[in-house]
Amino acid sequence: MIPANLRTNLKGLSGEIAVPGDKSISHRSVMFGSIAKGKTVVTNFLLGEDCLSTIACFRKLGVSIEQEGNKVTIMGKGMDGLHEPEAILDVGNSGTTIRLMMGILAGRPFHSVLVGDESIAKRPMTRVIAPLSLFGAKIYGRKNGEFTPLSVIGGPLAGAAYELPVASAQVKSSLLFAGLQASGETVIIEPMKTRDHTERMIKQFGGEVAADGHTIRIKGGQTLTGTEIHVPGDISSAAFFLAAGAIVPNSEIKLKNVGLNPTRTGIIEVLQQMGANISIEPYENGLAEPAGDITIRTSTLKGTVIEGALIPRLIDEIPIIALLATQAEGETVIKDAEELKVKETNRIDTVVKELSKLGADITATEDGMVIKGRSSLSGGTVSSHGDHRIGMMLAVAAAISKGEVQLQQKEAISVSYPSFFEHFESLISET
């Protein structure tokens, strides 16, 4: 349920919520379940539009996938069980779907075409196509392969060594999917460690992958076997309520079953750096993906510097971190975050533009932004620009704004968090 108007000038937030399943893990569970042999059962699957696009694409590739609420059952026939799609594969708004699928489709002996929405049509694909071509992949697109639609002429691949110029879990994962099919060994070197859900899931499905520091090795010709996967809550979705709990007065929020993969917990480290009143109760579950409960309370925050190896571990959380910084004492500097320019929007420019409308003192830089706190936010008309994370950040900004805030393109939030507004409403204290 999307409200007509955002709630503003809130007096407090309190209660418990369980955020939806992790988006990255949900995508990968369908992909690995589809290329494994046998049945894979996924529980707490994220029913956001992006992940549903991944399901739709693999159904077109001949995979039987059943949904029952947030439980997804995939009947995999192995990599060789995929067949040429009769229709174009539409990834919707999902950059993860299109980039990771390229690595799978590049090694299949058939032709396929990938398209997406207007946002996907503007996102660069050469960063994936160029390294895949080293494996022998044949992928063609608009503007010399830079943009969709993409035509993938699948065929035999040979293992290769590649050093990523930019830290990107999507590029790394696409190459790992190609490496699973390639002859010989594939070696991938990251400049900084990125989220490792793909490596963990290869092992969950019975495959072998070796990681030593920033170097990852995988041998081709492996057979994966279906398994059971429980998806923890998405820390990128939890981040919006962590921020809200920290900056809305008189607040205490407990977030249940949040993923605590150390390659994703940069947002927690930043909150701790800023002096947030946050506590974590990890589960002792022995599962492939660690999880736990997080409690956040209204906090007195101070500015900080966010840079270097921390950036890949919180790249999706930078919009909400920028909002946190507007309520911190002193200056916050975010740098080494050029990757923000190739997300659903140019998130550097979009965050600066929209928060400035509400009265924030925020300036864009070439690789990030500088935020001066503490700002008193006012009302205004803002837009998500079709970017779900910008939309949720602005909804949290409205909660501490003194005047009315109109958010255009609110529907974008359903890409990753369909129940966002329902959860937000459940926490509001009226007194």
C-alpha cells in the first residue's frame, strides 16, 4: 500500500519488524537452482520486482519454477538443461539479473536477447562484456556493446585470468558463472573485496571455489546439485530503518533476522563510527549466510570519513548514509564511490539534488559527496527518479522534515521492498 502523502515530523518510531529477504541472495538462489541438477527450495525469497524478473527469465530458458508465497521451488536440470528462449529475456529494472545472466548465457550453445526498462538501457554493459570476451564470449549490443538490447551468441568458453579495474560484485559473479562452464581454470583478482554471496552459494550447491585475499579461482566443468536455501533479511533494506531509528526522536527499533555477511556490514561500521546507539545479537545457526537481530535507538551522531575498502561493503547504502550525515554534528566526506554513477540513477547527483531540495547542506564531488551537519530539513517536492533506494531514503528524510514532503515515483520502492510503507507505518508512535 503506497500512501498518498509521506509521514513527516514524526515524534518516535518503536517496535519490531523483519525486513524482506536479501535481494542479492534471492537472485543468486534462482540462478544456481536453475543450473544445478535436482530440486532447490528457497525460503524467505524476496518477492520484489527485480527478483521476479530473474524467475521470469529462467522460466523462459525452460526451468520449472514454482512460487508459494515467499517459498520458491526450482527443478534444475543442470547447465545443459537450459534451452534457447523463444522470447526476449526482459530483466525489468534489474542490473543484477542482466549482468549475471550474461555469464551464464555466454557459455550456452544458443542465441538469446536481453533487454530491460529505460533505466537498464542507460546502464553500461561493457564492464561485463569486455572481460567475458576474454573467455571467448560473443555478446553484441547498442553503441558497440555498451547498452541494451544485448544479443548473446553462446558457445564454448575457455578459462582466463582477469583483474577487475573497479570493485564490482556483479562483474565478478558474471565471470564466476562463465568460469563454471569454461575449460581450465579461471582466476579473478579484485582491487577490493566485494560481497561474496556467489562464492558462498557455489559451495552450498556442492561446487568448489577458492578465495585467497583478493584472488578467486574456479575450475570449469563442475556439476552443481540442488539444495535448500534460507534467505536472511536484506541488510540494504534494513539500513533505511537503522537510519530512521537513529535520527527520529524517541525511537527504538528491533530488526529481526538481518543478514550479517561481513562483506555487507559496512553500514553497521559507519553507524558505529558515527556514534550510533546500536546493538547486534548474531544467530548461532551455522548456515552459509550469517544473520542476527539488530536494535537501533535514537542517537547523537558525529560526522566521519567513508572511503577505500569500506565502500564496496556499503555501496547500496550510501544514499541513506548521506541522510544520516545531514543529522550528524560536523562534516561527513564520502569518497572512492564512483560506482554510484552507474546504479539505477547517478546516485551521487541524484542524492545531492533531492536532499538539497529539503534543505540539506550537501555537495557532489567527482567520486562522492561532502555533507555538512546538522541540517534542519524542510518540506518540498522530491523524486525517486525511478530508483528504489533513493525513494526509501527520501521517505525517511520526510520523517524528520518540518513541512510536507511530496515524493514522486514512489512506486519504484516495490523493486526491492514492496512492504516498505506498511512496515514504516507499523513503527510510528503517535504520542
